[in-house]
Amino acid sequence: MKLSDIYGREVLGSDGKKRGWVRGILGKGGTPQFLQCFDEDDREFDIDVNDVEKFGEKIIFSDRAHLKSQCSRLRLGLPAYSAAGRFLGNLTDIVSDRRGVHYMIGKKRYGAENICVGDAVIVSEPRTLKDDVLSEGTVIIKKGAPLTADALKKAEEAGEYFQAQMKTI
């Protein structure tokens, strides 16, 4: 896309909502860095070109500022309870690594998919398999294993997604 084609283009957030139009471009060393935009109320805002997902008839970008308004502060030390109301300890850390996001409660690690955070942390226990999940006679997931997102993916790849779901009942 030519730089001259960007001026005046409508700008949409990744949610599809109209955010405004491009009025200018800021660059460094001849390379575009930011799109200068304005909204319907003539308020100015900038979009980092690295946040642009698509240049076309309309410019679509990851609206990080809009996402920020939907976020809340993460705090350590919150009390943590099981879904049944049993006190588990306090939230000591949140770890993000190649295995995903995990919440440390006391010395135990819980996957983010089992966590709900508000004024306290609520931990839902993952469903566990009551029997082995088999595919052509081979054990895919062992009895007693938690039915996590990774376990479901493994079962789905083996064509045994339904079996894995049913063996937690």
C-alpha cells in the first residue's frame, strides 16, 4: 500500500468498531512509526504501525488502549478458595512462561483456565478422568488425569475428544 493511500482511511479496532480516520503519519528515518488519527469528536490519537493488523479499504488495528479499559489491577496476596469454599492459601505469584500462565497459591501451581479473580481468587478443580481414554487400544490419557486444555487437545488430535469428555462424568 502506498503512503498516499493511507490518508483519510477509516480506522477500526480489532473488534470491528469504528475508531476514526487517519490524518497524518509520523516516521523516523523515513520509516512510518505512527498513524496520527482523529475520532468523530476531533480528538487525536496515535496508532503504532506495529499494532496495525490489516491495511486495506479500512485500517484494522489492535486497540490496546481499548483493551486496557477492560482490564483490572492484578494483586498478589489475595485469599484463594476452592469452588466449594475451602481456603487454599494466598496468591503468592503469577507466572507466565512457555507453558502458559499459572497462578501460585501457597506452593501449588494452578492453570489460568481454572482461575477466577476478583476480590478473592476462586479455583475450580479441573474435571478428572474416571477411566483411561483409548485410541485403537492405546492409552491416550490415563485415568485420574485432569482434563486440561492440553489433554483435550491431545484427545482431539487422536479423534477421541467426545470419549475424553464423557469419561469425566
